[in-house]
Amino acid sequence: MVRNNYIADTNILIALLADKLAGEMPPLLGISIISEIKLFAYPDLNEDDKQKLKKYTCWHL
């Protein structure tokens, strides 16, 4: 069984929050701690955005 793990670039996550992705995100995905810090520090982040991001912060590089 082949499993692919993907790491999202900060720009991809910004597109996710703006609902500008063409398709679905892969189910096994993580983000770097730097990307997480950048995104969660954004002052206009609403609760819905936080929930979207938390879905992908299960593991870090």
C-alpha cells in the first residue's frame, strides 16, 4: 500500500482560506511550524479559518 504525505506551502493554505483551490486538499497533509505561526498570527483570521487550519496541524516538520 502506497501512502503519500504532503506538506502544504503557506501560499496553498492562504488559497485554502480564500476558497480559491481548484480541488480538495489531500487527506494526509501537514504544515511546517513556521507556516502555522505565520497563519495563526494573521490578525483577521476568523473562527472558521482557524478550524480549517487546525484540520492540517496534526503534525509538524
